[in-house]
Amino acid sequence: MRSASCSALALLAFTGCLFPSVDDLSSGGDASPDAPQSSIAFVQVTSTDFGASPSGTLSFDDAVGAHDTIIAAVSFDNPSATLTASDSLGSVFTTVVGPIDSPAPVHRSYLVAAVDVAGGDDAVTLTLSDSASAEFDVYLHEYAGIVSLDASAGQAGTSTTMTSGPIAVASAGELVFGFAWTNDQATAGGGFTTRSTFKDNVTEDRVTDAPGAYAATASQQGSRWTMLGGAFKGL
């Protein structure tokens, strides 16, 4: 897949290249030179496993930018537990999608996010209403340029192909974020950029070319999975 080049304007706005756009979600076609670029930029990611603890705190390596967005992908092996999130900056976290439960033995997954956070060093605390049995995996991401959540979807299954189901996106230039949990080796879907492969699961993102129905997609080698996706509007 060819990556779209940074424009001069993008270079002034951010230190790195903005997301490449791709023509086709399912096939992962080449990026179009005429496709719109997005105001949204990936900043950083960190991941950990809190094990059997009912709560844990994870910090980013670098300070979080003012007005940025934190997206947390979370999975754990207690199907009766629910998830809450908070941080040291006083951000308000809302559920993007979840809980989504895998086929038995059940593994439960969530996406939660806080938009327009205060800047500074940040420690994010994830808390379950009941302890996990052995796994409590957390994937924290920071993005610049997001203003709101647009739409979301989530599904579970057993096939080698994974999909969140359709996400109705209102405009071009939105971020589609995906989280693929599996019991054996996930790989990002066509057209998506991989952000984390911690514990052989995948977090990923892409930017939309036009309004319409999109999906977070991946593939896996196991026997059960969850796939969650959320679309976020940019500036």
C-alpha cells in the first residue's frame, strides 16, 4: 500500500505525516492522491496486562497534549465484570462500544475514550467491578485533532475474518479505530495501520475517504474473537 505524502500544511501543523487514506476498506487498495487528508494525528500508545487485579493504572511515556483524545481498548476474562475509567487529569471517559463478549470461554472487550483532555503527565486508571481471573489487558492511545465520537459497532465470532459490523460515518477525514481481541494471533485488516500487537491482539486505525458505512476489520488464527470499532470526527 502506498502511503499518502505529507502536505506542506500538514508539516506545519504536526511533526509527523498525517494518516494515509485508502480507497477500499475490505481490499486495502492504494491510497488515492485526491483523497482528503484528516486533521487527526496519532501521537502515542502504551499497553500492559494488569493480570488478576480488579484495577490498574497506566501512564503514557510522554505528556499528553492539551485538547487531545485518549482511546483505551480493554479486554479481560471475567464476563460478569463491568469497566470504568478515570485519569489524573480529571478527564471524562465514556464508553465507545462494549461490553462485547467472545464465544465461550468468554472474554469481554470494551472501547472507552476521553475527548478534549487537559494537557500534562497523565496516569489512566481502569477499574473492573469484579476481578479478572488472569488477564486484564489495556491498550492506551493518544490522538490529536479529534473533536467527538461519531458512531461505533462491535461483534464477536469464530471465523478467521473479524469485523466490527457497519459503522455509519458522517464525513470524510474521520478516524476509524479498531480493536481486535482473539485467543490466537490477530492481524490488522486491509487499509488499516497497526498501532499495537501486545499479547498478539491488534489495535489499528485508518481515515475515511468519504461518508458511508465502514468497519474495523482484522483476521485471526484462533477459535474465538471480539472486534470493536469507533469512528471519531476531526477538527
